[in-house]
Amino acid sequence: MDRPPPWIDPRTAYVHVPFCAHHCGYCDFAVAAGQDHLIELYLDALAVELAGLGEPRPVESLFIGGGTPTYLNPDQLRRLLEAVARWLPLAPDPSVPGPPEFTVESTPDSLTDEKVAVLAAFGVNRVSIGVQSFRPDLLAALDRRHTAAEIPRAVEAVRRRIPALSFDLIFAAPGATPAAWAADLDAALAFGPQHLSTYGLTYEKGTPLWKERDRGQVRAVGEDDELTMYEAAMDRLAAAGFEHYEISNFARPGARCRHNERYWANEAYYGFGVGAARYVGGVRELNTRDTKSYVRKVLAGDSPTFQSERLGPRDRAFETVGTQLRRADGIDRPRFREQTGWVLDALVGGRVAPLVGEAILSDDGRAVRLTRRGKCVADAVIEDLMKANVVAPVVRPS
């Protein structure tokens, strides 16, 4: 029997490991620093939550993020991967050449040869290293604890056993300049990664960095310089042979992150662990962000879910507009209608044509995409299209 389509039946899964050696000042993720005494209990709880699937659910890609999954010691890492392999076995995607994708996030200071050997033994074939910068001053501004000198050792450890390497980089940190960002891009490319994610620094409310900016202790990089840095990434990485396949993500041909692609297509996905989100059967759920609460609830037989929402068809369609437009592939009209039941042009009214006229969107009749100029103002473009959802609802096409 054929499987339901991927926007109904999850083909990818995310597992969250919150533990870190240090909680960086800009980070707003569900992170647990200084709580190592909870690691074993957390792994117990995670195994229980995974067992709630009832039976193994094959997936085409797995992503273990954090936190810092490789902060776990080798035995703990093995326990984690055994539970994941039991309930989320990897199965090839017939439409995609090569093996399923299995990604684990890491930091330069947490990777060791022994840990990489454990990852490889369980089929991990892609490691994403949170480098953020190669400059000591910018690492300090970001409150990172690793040093640039630790990066080559971590890369070498990965390269000995695992084929695909990705770096995360942050631009527009306090004190950053376009020249410093260009140097970071060149330093990253010198290692020959298959994939790069570049994120403009955001000041998340309540984080230490946000408070420092609020008190005038740090100054945010100006908008013009931040735009210059983003455009520099587009130009430098294109020249190096990378595809800009999503607003923040660049890959060599054939090396796109499949987990990213499923997510930005607004397809279904599983999510496990503290703070994890999932989208299964048309329902979005979010687990508690408190590690102690997660462990207590799951081990007591209670659900860790604290937020659940089932969007109606129209809202789901607009959400799909917002996610798919971030991709280089854009919104493919036939696929969009198959996935959502809506005709794109009936849904967003006449909002596409003016944006095409301003060279912010391109439209070849089949797909609508952001232009280079549009990528620089993507959030504003998506917000503009979303305004069609607050007017009187259109009649749903048959």
C-alpha cells in the first residue's frame, strides 16, 4: 500500500537534547546548562516518549539537535542513539539518491574521536558544527566557550568517519564588520564543508544579550551593514559553488539538508524531547521547555505537551505560503494545490503581481519565488502575503 503524502505522514523526525556546557548569552533555545545530574533521567524519559509511538516509524531523515547532543559522554550518546534507532529506523527515500540522512548537531569543543566513532556506528552521516565565528573577539561577543583553534581538530575527527559536514555561522554579532564577516566566510570555505547555515544575530527578548543591548552595554550592528553581510554571503558562497536553497541555508549541489527541506515545505514531522515541536496528522504540538518538568511529566506517565493546535485548511494553506516562499524552489502551484487544496492565486488575491512588478518576486507561471532583492526583505514579503488572510475569506475553489 502506498504511504500517505508527506504533509500527512511524517518522513522526518527531530530529537532534542538540551544539555550544554554553557548557555550562550544570545541563545533562546530549550537549553539545560549545569544540570548534568538530569542526563540519565532525561534519556529514560526520552525513551518513554519515543515508545509512545507504539511501533517503529520509519523515517527518511533524522536530526538530533540541542543544546549540544555531543555534550553527552560516549555511553550516554550510545543510549540516546539506541533509543532513536529502536523507534525511528531510517528508511531510504526512493525519490532521492543515496542513503537516508542522519544529522547530529555539535560544537567544536564537545567532539572527540570516541564520540564520532559512536555516531558513525549508528549511521550518522552528517554533522552540523556550531562554529558561529572563527574570530576570538566575535566568539567572545557571542559568549561562546570554544576557541577557533578547536575547530580544525573537530573537523578532522568528523572527516575520519562521517561524510557530510555543515557549519553554522552567525553574522552581525556586536562589533562585527563586513570585512570580519568576509574573513569568516573564507575561513569556513577553507575547510570544504558541504553545507553552510548563516544566521543574522537576533536579540531574543529576555536573553542576557538582549538585556545588555537594552542597558546600552552592547550596540547592535546597523541595518545597512547587516544587509551588506547577508549579500556578501550570497555572493561569496555562490562563487564557491553553493546553492542558496533557503533564506539561511547554502549547500553544494546534492548536499541540501533534507530535514530543512521537509520543514520548509511545511510537511509533517515528528518531534521528541524538551521544547520539541511536531506536526502530525494536521496537529501542531509543542513540548514543555523546562527540562525538569519534561522528565517529571514523562516518567509519571503524563504528556509533556503544553501547546496543541489544529489549524483549519485555510490557515494551513497560508502557513504553507510563508514557509515555502523561503525556499529557492518557491511555491510550486500544482504541488501547492495538491498539498493544501487551495489555488495559490485565489488564496492571496492580487498580491503577487505587484511584488513581481517591484522585482521582489519572480513568477514563471508555475512557481513563485523570491528574487535576490526579495530574499533581503523576505519577512516583509511574507507578512504582506499573509495580510490576505485577514480580509473576508475567499470561496474555496472546488
